[in-house]
Amino acid sequence: MRIYISSDIEGVAGVVDGEQGRPGNAEHERARRLMTQEVNAAIAGAAEGGATEILVNDSHGPMRNLIIEDIDSRARLISGKPKPVSMMEGLSSDYAGVFALGYHARAGSHGILAHTINGFAFARITVNGTDFGESGLYGGYAGELGVPVILFSGDDCLKAEVSPLFVGAEIVEVKRVIMNTAAESMTPKAAREAIKAGAARAVARAKEIKPFRVLPPINVRVELNSVPLADLMSLMPGNERTAPRAVSFTAGSMRMVIRTLNTMSAMSFMLR
Ligand SMILES: [Zn+2]
């Protein structure tokens, strides 16, 4: 049984500030170690639940956070960027389930370090009329492949966001939001125990959990953080300017939605 782990950093126990997600400082060196240890807990739980093959994808920022020499040797690791489907690169329909580990809530919500794909560019992303964060976007892509997200870990705001969409998924709440950059967190040790137990339960129940599917045509509205950003995004073929700070596009698959959003994210670096 194959299990896929998409690993972000903002939802890791003990992480509360953007500095912990930015390479080149001591805080990130600590946070990446906590992230690696949570991934190892998930690998151990997955194996206990019956997984025989585990693929981990480093899904945060530069995508070179996880410390490969410390990763449990029962797994393989994807790192680096860009990648065609970014946070879900390497996932295929023969996986039994996805873990979305260390995930965070969507842009504009109250979650710790909440954003969607690119905090500088995107203020709000709506898919067929519903607000989506990275969980809905990438979880919807997994669903398109027929693979359910069976485990989430992150804060209580993420839990509220994913509960209605990913019915039956295990959700491990490792911290509670106080403000965008403040939280009440479990200790890393306690979080790892909870993640390991949740992972084992999720894998054992994987067959019962249904994939989250977004049916095409998929209409996406992207609200940008500024008018110049919307000016820039309106240049992209397929994008229609629908408001001073918004563009919209229609796609035939979540794969194309993700590729389009990540292309827009890359374009935004022109205005940084
Ligand atoms: Zn991240």
C-alpha cells in the first residue's frame, strides 16, 4: 500500500512566525528539524497502519527544508523546485491516501501564518464560488486522481476549513490560534505522538475515506493584494479581469488550476 506525504512547515507544532519558514536563519534551522521529525512520526504511523511504500514531498517555500539524512529510510523524498504540480508532485492514482502534514489555513482566515500559495500575491482564491486554501486546491487535485486526503495536521483554523470538505479524514490539531503569529502549541514530542497515532488510524481506514472531487468546468476567481498585481495577472492568456484587484479563469482540471496559480505566483516576483 502506497502513501504520499505532502509536507508544509506553517502547521508544524512550535512554528508561529514567518522567520521560521525562511531559510538562512537559526529559527528556520530549528523549524526544519521539527518539520523533519513530524514527517518521521507520520512515516512510522503509516508503516504501522500497513503502508509498504511512502513518498514524501517537501512542499514549503524553497522546498529544500526537510533534512534528508534524518528522514526515516522507509520513505523516499522529493525536494527542490519548481515542480509541475508543486505540493502534490509525484502523486499518482495508485496511492491509497495522502497526508497533508504541517498544513495551514487559507489566505484571509484567522489561521497561524494563513496564506494561499503566495502571501504576497493572493488575497483570496475562490473555486466554483467557494473559498479554497491550499488544502482544497491540492486536496482537490488528489481527488481528481481518485486519491483521498486521509490525514491533515495543523492548527484549529485549518481543522475548521478542511472538516466540511474532507469528510472522514483524520485531523491532528497540534496548536490553537491566538493570532496570525501567535499560538498555543503542543510540544513537538506530544505532536509527534499524536501524528503517529493519527497516521496509523488514517492508513487503516484509508479505504473508507472518499476522495474530495471538484467537477469541471472549474471557475477560479483570484483576488490579488494590489491593483498592479491584478494588472500583471490580466496579461496572462486565459485570465479575464473581473475587478480592479481580481482576475478569473476557467479550467478543465484541478491540475490546470494548480499550474495556472503557480505560474501567476511565479509572475508576481516581478513586482516584489
Ligand atoms: Zn509553507
